[in-house]
Amino acid sequence: MKLPTTLPAWPQLQALAAGPTPHLRELLTDPHRAQRLSLSAAGITLDASRQRTTPAIQQALLALAEQSDLAAQRDAMFRGDAINATEGRPVLHVALRGDPLHAGPWGPTVQSDVHRELARVCDFARDLNAGAVLGFAGDAITDVVNIGIGGSDLGPRMANDALAHLSDPAVPGTRVHYVSNPDAWALWSVLRGLDAKRTLLVVSSKTFTTQETLTNAASAQRWLTDNGCPPQDLSKHLVAITASPAQAARLGYPSERTFLFWDWVGGRYSVWSALGLPLAIAIGPENFRAFLAGAREMDQHFCTAPLAQNLPVQLALAGIWNRNFLQLPTHLIVPYASRLLRFTPFVQQMDMESSGKRTHTDGNPATVDTGPIVWGGLGIDGQHAYFQLIHQGMHTVPVDFIGVQNEDTPLPLAATHHGVVNLNLRAQAQAMACGRSLQDTQAVLEKDGMSTADAAAMAPHRSFEGNIPSNVLWLDRLDPQRLGALIALYEHKVFTQAAIWRINAYDQWGVELGKTMAKAMEQRAV
């Protein structure tokens, strides 16, 4: 195993980081920089011109990727090799969005299993939306409550919000709700507005042993029976999504409404699987297939584009430069489209659960810093809250700005709204990069009429260091394909960083310890 610190590019990058690097306000005077550091694929454009990199740094980062055997590690994942060594499993979320007409490198068996289950998901979503799924009293189901946590909730809920514009409020259809927290109010706040005769529970759990999910599921079933559902008809209101169908069957979930995924699908990479059923219901099966197709387009780009023109690789290398060589421990993600409200917490789980490791894949302690702290939220809201710390605080925080080029909201002044949003995105990215020097601030204040003495006293409070690195990601539109591609972009970024750091991005033993302790405490209490 090639540890990152033993690769020739690593000390070279350390030396470049220790040496003088021009401020971003100087780097951005290059009229060709933005064009040279912009890449596009699958309807997404990355502008990396505001990263604190020079051509020498960019070449050394590319060398690091090559010396890490990144391409070989990528190919092993797509082949279905057991790269999740601590669990002895392949990692094949990419197969979930594979081309239905051509078997991928994972082979025909996986391909057949995936598309059989995808067809079941799409058929059920279509039947449900057509009013053909009936409750205990013979009424068509109108409301679906997805009960799950972690990857069984974050992915479909995020995508449901992002693609909410695909549902027409003037046309009656199935409404999809999500419950993850076992706090009683979280469940009650959803159920209290529903009609039990018309409500379907979708219980999503890989093992069907997750305490939080089973607590909510049992409570929701009690609500159904308390509101008139005969116990013998309860199965008409139950759907299971699981990799453990026998366990679901023991708990009373009918096999014909149990949808499957496999142990080679990690929860945080599972929105493409049957766990996307609530999303397929919300946006329709055709749009769900378009969502998968967008991710597949990004997969193809990741597998075929040269490293220097590879979007996920370049996103990852900027992250490694900031984390390992500029020693910046956090990473801020700020979408500027309000429909992407939940995108940051979704990526937060994907990145921090994958990259939050302190051992290399050989079991030895990590010799480099690994995953950053990922945080953030909607950019416009952040500007009026924590952006103050980004601009003038004591921490340098790298940023991913995410914007959408086109607006499709049917509001008369939607174009005006959209202009304000994207203007702010561009302005914030530029302000963080360039800042404003003490001298320039004093000159501005004097120009505005302030005396020289007062301007000199005020300038330290109103100057900005700048030099804050950022990426700007533009989606040409926010639709199922572009959202699928955006998610896959971040998935492959996480994989690339893990491949260079030599950590296992696909286990999550840290999640298990608290579960084990909770179960032990519960048993002692009994």
C-alpha cells in the first residue's frame, strides 16, 4: 500500500505550501485564469479559479493523484472488487444507475438484480399515483410516510425537496412525508394531519433492526389501528425497503411489498436503490429514471475524462490541498437555490461518515489529516448569519458555492428573484477571494466623505483579508438529471480523497458504538 506521505508529490506539495503564494486578488488578475480552471460535464460547470493554487501546485496535485494509483482504485470499485475490506464487501452504488441496455464491469448478475428491483419500484410508484393501491377501507392511498434515518431518509428527502417543482399543486397526487427522529413530536406532527384510511407507511432500514426506525414504525402502526385499521388489514398499509427481507417478514411486512437492496449499498449512497421509492412516488418513475441517468453521465465522465479535466478529481484535489497542505480543517457548502436546502446535510453525512477515519486501510494509524468538518446551508441565509465569521473571523474556511443558471419557477417576477440570488453568489465568491486591503478601505472611506483621521481609525474594522479559497459550481438547470449528476460528483469526490488518503470510505464503525451502548443500556433497564 502506498501511503500518501511516501509519494514523491507529497513533500513537493508541502514545500509549495510553505513557500510564498500570491494572494488570490493577484492570481485573479490573470485574464485567462477562469477559463483555464473551469471544467464542465453532465450539465455542471466548475469554476476553480478562486482556489489558492498556481500552475506548479496544480501539476503537483495531479502527480499526487497519479502516484496514488487513483485510476486503478476507481476501476476496482466499478468492477465490484471487495474494496470495503473491513466488511468484505464490494461497493457498487454505481451499478444502481448502470445502463439498462449494457451490463457494466460488475457483470450481468448484479445488472439483472438491479433492474428487476428498479422495475418493481417504478411499477409500484406508477400504480400508487394512479390510485390503484388501496387501504383497509377500499380508499386510494393519498399520503406516504417514509420512516427511516440516515441514508434511509437524507437522500430521498433532499431530492424530494430539490425536485418539488415537478409536482403540480393543481393536480391531486400522492403526498410524501418523511420522519426520521424518534422524538414523538416528529412523528405526530406528520400523522396528525393525515387520514389513516389513505396513509401508507414505507419503512426503510438496511438491517430492519435500527432502533429509531422501528420505534417510529411501531408507533405509526399503532396510530393506524387506533384509527380504524383492523390488525388483519395492517399489511395493506405497510411497505418495507431493506437488505434483510427475512427480518422484515418476521415483523409482518408482506413480501410483495418488500423492496430490496443489497449489502454492497452503503446507506449514504443508497438513494439510487429501492430506498428511492418515496422519491419515485413524489416525482414519478420517468423522472426517477432520469435522476439515475444523470448520475450515470457523471460516472462515465469520472471513468473516462483525463485527471486534469475530471470534475470529481479536481474537486477532490482542491479539497486535499486545503485540508492537508493549507491546514484548513472545515469545509463550507452553500447552495444558492432554495430547493437545495437539504443538500448540505446530505453531503455532510456522505463526506463525514465516509472520510471520518483515523486508520489507513491496512489498519495502521493515519499518517495524514483526513475528512474535514462539512457544514453550511443556503447561501443567502448564511450571508445574514455566519458569513461574518468567514469574512473577518479567525478561521479560513474553504467554500463550495452552488448555483443554478436557469430559473423555472412560475412566478411573474421569478427572473428578478433569480438575478438577485445569483448576483449575491458571484459577489460573495469574489469578496471572499479578493477581500479589501487596509489601504483600499481607508481610501474608500475618505472618498465617501470621512476625514483622514476617522477613516484611519475605522479602516481596520472594515477591511477584509480575503484569500478565502472557493469553488463555484453552476448547474445549467435544476432537474432530475442535473441533481443526479451533482450527487454523483460529490460521491466521486469523496472516493477520490479517500483513495489518496488510503482510508476506507465505505465502512462506518463509529456509528455502531453508540447503537451498541444504547442497546446494552436498554437491556440492563429491563
